[in-house]
Amino acid sequence: MKSDNAIFNILPGSWTELGAIYDGEGTNFALFSAHAERVELCLFDSSGRAEIARLELPEYTNEIWHGYVPGLKPGALYGYRVYGPYDPDNGHRFNPNKLLVDPYARELVGDVDWNDAHFAYDLLHDDRDLTFDDRDSAPFMPKCRVVDPNGFDWHDANRPNIPWSSAVVYETHVKGFTQLNPAVPQELRGTFDGMGHAASVDYIRSLGITSVELMPVHYFPDDQHLLDKGLHNFWGYNTLGFFAPASRYYGPRGLEGFREMVRNYHDAGIEVILDVVYNHTAEGNELGPTLSFKGIDNFSYYRTMPDQHRYYINDTGTGNTVNTSHPRVLQLIMDSLRYWVQHMHVDGFRFDLGTILGREPEGFDQRGGFFDAVTQDTVLSKVKLIGEPWDIGPGGYQVGGFPPGWAEWNDKYRDTIRDYWKGDNVAPDFAARLLGSGDIYDLRGRRPWASVNFIAAHDGFTLNDLVSYNEKHNEANGEDNNDGHNDNRSYNYGAEGPTEDEAINGVRERQKRNFLATLFLSHGTPMLLGGDEFGRSQMGNNNGYCQDSEISWVRWEGLPETNEQLREFTRHIIALRKEQPIFRRENWRDGMEVRWFNAGGGEQLPEHWQEGTTLGLNLRRVDLEREEGLWSNVLVLFNPFEGNVPFYIPPMVEGRWILELTTADPSLRGVEVEQDQEFELEGRTLVVLRRA
């Protein structure tokens, strides 16, 4: 190690703002650790390979170590070494031989270059993590970089602020969306710059999307076991830096490329929502590496077993669980969220395994510290908050259990809609899901938009594969096809995977339209998986977490004509939702009349719901009758069965009905339909009629 501390001076500085904060004349460093005995700030040359100084943080105030380095400017590279007891049985794993990432680092340079030195113990010793390893991990660690958060032109106040009731969410992946896109310049593909390129923004806007939800973009390493198999962590659910963008997505503009991406979407009227992972970190369990939190203050940052602090509570299934009950850990998450809103201008968050954030020592609590902190926060309470309301811990399934102000991924919607179009008799649940899942969300002033409805998401089959495969095909993941969901509720209609059988392909295309039409005509917030609008396939892989390959990348070229037809259908159905508020209900108390009918034209009575699943839904809003161009009375017919069904149009009011949509033939519109007569409802078809 080359060290020349004499060229650097360190002053007491301030404890009040954590991280490395440049003030125009120097940089203040502040690090929380309740159990450390001393902390060293390590500075590196511009290559990140040579350590040029070690400066002991001179002050310790309110469990925060701090110091100020005059003259140290943005661009400086640093890390920490933290001294304290190495006592795993009592939850302490300090080892100053391990260079540690600042939890508040705004940017990380380099990758985790896996080496035995990353582990605080002797990997070969029988006592494993009870031993102590003295090898230096600095050569194999990414370095933190001091950044200047100011100076970017955000085009003034250009945030879209899309009302929840108008939101249409598009879940996609920065690299997966751009890597094969011929409209994106080659040098920008796979980057924030490519995701923010006009070709990407204009395409997403052309669909009618209001809010693009990006899979994790916080800094994350590739798992060693994946690299050993020639694979990579593609999805990114393994965060190491909660403030730092993933540098693997950097283009020519680096960190500025992320800001420009957000600004370009905002200029187009589109929100940017981040999928965030605050429930666990990349450090794994007691046998995992020491990269940051574990070496800074393991006992504070992680939940450990009450009587055996050597071991971690694993409610996430990833080895560790972040301890949101600790005020400084809770502060870390809150500060991170505010940073992304205030300095990076994002518009909301989707929280992976969000139940963890509401988990207190006694279990999930929607009045837990995290939820209370967000609810009263003047910044975060105003952005879009979407919870994935489950984890693997006790009482971890909490669909409908999040507090007011939150939306939730509704897997009940996903499963019920899949079952219905497969022909299962789930009519009562189908009716509830279609109308915003009021049985789950209509309480405490929550609105229909609280239900984030989806047919497919990154985790599971794509829409195309949902109607093309009976079984998952994850062999490429190297786990003997044992990974991924087995309960896919899918159906291949006679052939496993791609086929040249025109009849099978015809049924599949119609079912895709049925799913998309159901999604965008349902009350609640629709979420479309990127590429589903034109039938993207993952070749039957329903767990592409490790597939940084053409399995997961969106393919744009060489597609059959049916893909473009499906894309145009998607655009049409999204536009229909946007134009007609009767399909995007904002409030359960808006005076809307809801009636269900059976194929005979009679109203559904309780005894009818278990007899059949061919249904008619009538929606009427008197307040829309005076609004020119708005539909105030619609009838939506559903036939999930293979055969045609004569549907008697009920004589509800005087007038005529106009056919506006049929998934049997999307080009057929404007046909007049007589009431008091039988309408031939084709098999596996959704029909929309409006009152003339």
C-alpha cells in the first residue's frame, strides 16, 4: 500500500448528513456504526488500484463517525475500513482487512472481482465464520466516488404527475429492452443512454404508456455461483449500493446518462418508476462475503436470530434480512428514496418483497416504522408507491394489507384471469378482479387503483409463453429445470412451444388478445410486461433472472406479421381505456351502476355464479351521459369456452347497441347489434358493446 497521509488534512467535520458530501471546498464523510471502535477512510488514485491515504475519522457523535477533508473534490475514490470486535456469536463481524462500500455512496466504480479475500473468515477452516481472515480485499472491491449532485438541467418542473387512475405501467429492463433494438445506436444499447434514446421513448409513448417501471438499477454484483456457470445476475435483485446506479448500464455519459434518461421520459410526459430492493443485500448469510454493511455494523443492519446472533433471519430467501426496525437503517432507506426523488427525479418505486419493510420483530405491521415514516414524509408520500406484498416469512402474504396511499401487485388478479381464460369456473373471483378487487381494497378510503393488475411480469411466463407452454423450460439456467414456478396456470392448446399448426396459432393469438383486453378494461392500475404487446417469448423460460442473453432480451426483428397485429391491438385497447373513463374507475363511490348478466339475458343471481362462466358485465354512469364522446353505458361479454354461445342482449333501456370491440376479429367495429335478440358470442372471445 502506498500511503501519504501528509498531503491530506482531516478535520472533525459534521455528523448531520451521512455519506460523502462535497460542499464546494472539500468533502465531509459521515458513517453510522453503533458498535465500531474506530473507522479509517481510505483514499485511492484515479485508477482505483492504489491506496494513497488512510485517514482516521476523528470524531464520533451520536453513533456516527465523521471527518472533513479540505480540497477533496468530486471524482475522488474512497472506501472504509472499520475496526471493532470480531464476535459472530454476538452478531459482530468487524474485520479492518476488508475494504467496505459506503452505504451512502452516490456512485461506485468497478465490479466485485470475486476472491477469497472478500470473506472475513477462512473459507477452508472447519469452523468457517468463527475464524478470522487477514487478507486485504481492497484490490478486488469497487470503489466509492465522490459526486457533485448539482449542475444538471432538469428542464424546470417537467414531472408528469400522472393521476393514479390514468396510469398505465410498463415493466421493462434497461438492457433487455435496448440490447437488440435496431432503432437504438449500437454504442447505446444496453445502457441508460439507450433506454433514454428517442427511439425508446417514442416507442413507449406510442403504446400509450404513462409510467415506465425499470427493473433494479441500483448497483448490484454478479453472484459468484452464476459466474462459475457462465451466467450473470440479469434481473438485479441483489443490491449493494442503495444510492448508486448500476454502472453496468452506463453509456458514454456515465451517471449523467441516467439523469438524461429520466429527463427525456419526463419531456415525453412519461413517469419513471424504479423497482427497488431494500429487503436484503448482496452479502448473503453468515457464510457470505463482507462487502459493506456486514463489516460496518452487522448487528444493526441485519436481523439476527434472537438467541443465536451468529445466524440471520431469512424472511427473504436470500440469506439475510435488512433490519428496518433500527432507526439508522430505516433512515438509510428513507434517505435513499428521497435521494432518487429529489436528486434523480424519479416518480415512484415498486418495492421488491415489500412485506419485509413492514416487518417488525413481532411480525408484519402496516403501522410499522417504515410505513409510518413514508406516510408522513412530505416528499415520499406524494410519489407512486407500489408494494410487492409478500415474502417467505411467517404471515408474509399481505395482499390488501398495505396501508392507505399504497398500490400493490395483485397476484390474485393474475391467477384468476389466467384461470378464467383457461376455462376454469372462477366466475365470482373473476367478477371481483375485473372491478378492481373491491373485496380486498375497498376500505379505509383506498381506491381501485390500489390494485396493480397484471397478466405477466418479469417473474414467470411472458404472455406469449403463457399460451404456448404447459411446462416451464429453464434448462439454460443450469439448475436441472428445478428453479422457477411450477404453478403457471398456462396452456399450450395442443403443441408445446412454437408450432406451424395454423389452428393452434390462431387460438393462441386470440387468447393473447383476450388477456390484453381484460387487463386494460379492468378497473385498477394495469401493468404490461415489456414485449407482451407484441408477443415476446422467452422460449418457455419462466425464471430468466440469470439470462443476460437472447432468452431475456427483447427481440425486435424477424418477427411474424401476427406480432405487429398484436401490437396494434394493444395500442387500440390502451387508447380505448384512456379515452373512456368508464374503464378506469377512480372511486368506488362514483355512482357507477354495475350489473352482471348470464347468457340468457337474465341478471346473475347468487345461485348462477357456480353454474357457468359465460358472463355479461354492464357498466353505466349517468354523470357521463352529458359528456360528448364519452361512453356512459357499456356491455362487456366474456366467453372463455371453445364453442360459440348465443348471448341474449338484455333489454335494459331503450336504444341500440354498437359493437366496438371483439377479440375474434379486431378489425370489426361499428356494427349495430339489436337488443332483445341473441348475439352469437364466438368461443374464447371478449366483446365490448356501447349504448348508441
